Amino acid sequence: MQEWNRQRSLALERALLRILYPLMVRELKAKLLEESKLSIIRVNISSLLQFFVSLCLYVSVCLSLDVVLVNVVLQTPLYHS
């Protein structure tokens, strides 16, 4: 019976060290890598959205100013008589 227990312990130890633990390490690395990629994507999307919103506001203001300037220029006579 003691020999059986010893063999069983050796088999379990071998299975854990050679199969299960390396598999768990690979899965953990893959999971951490995937989560870090998603986090980076979220941060970059947020930054891009902020940039585009500020760009749209800038363009909107510039276009509004252009319309006002064009109207002023069109209403101003070129020659003073």
C-alpha cells in the first residue's frame, strides 16, 4: 500500500509540474496579454474621441467665423464714393 501511495504521489507531482502548472502559466499570460491589449484600445479610443470632439468644435467655430467674415466682407463696399 505504501508503494502505491508513493507512486500515486509521484504521478500527481509529475502531472502538476509538467502539465498542469505550465498550462496554467500559459493561460494566465494569454489572459493578461488580452486584458492589457483591451485596456490600451479603450484608452486610445477615448483619447481619439476627445481629439475628434475638440477638432469638431474647432472646425465648427472656424466655419462660423468664416461665415461671419464672408458676410461682413460682402456687405462692405469696395469703393467709398
